[in-house]
Amino acid sequence: MAGHFKVEDAHDNGYRVTLVSDSGELVAVSGFYPTKRAVIAGIDEIREIAGTGRVVDRSRTAQPAARNNTVRDNASRDNEGQQRGKRSVTHSA
């Protein structure tokens, strides 16, 4: 799945990054970045987290023990994504 990062103007002369899927679906919106240099560093960090970050389920349907712990490691997440034909995407608040 290919997508792209879109750098957009934000309030107070800063920037935000949106992550958009190849089908045009909004996947994520970043926080505020004060400079373009900070945006680039933020995109690098998002790429790193997306590729290596653990998944923590804090949803209302999570099992009580799992709510405070990592639910799946990267290998199981990647394996499940391959079975579905795409990588999983997790949103965090």
C-alpha cells in the first residue's frame, strides 16, 4: 500500500502533516509543527514508529489486562497484514 505525507499550513504560521492512502483516504493527522525542519523530522519519526512501533489497544473493547500492555508484537502484526494483503494501521489518541 502506497500513500503519501501531505504538508499543510496550520494556525500560527506552522504546519501539520496528513497521511493519505493511495485511494485518497485520510489515515492520520499530525500535531502542530512550528517549522518545515520540524515537519521533516516529524515525518521521519512517523515512518520509524509505523515500521517498528508496538500496538497498544486502549479501546473500550480491549481485554482488561491488555488495556495496559502491548497487544501484539511486530512479527504477528506483519504476519496478519500479509494474510490480509496489506499492513495494519493503528490510530492513537
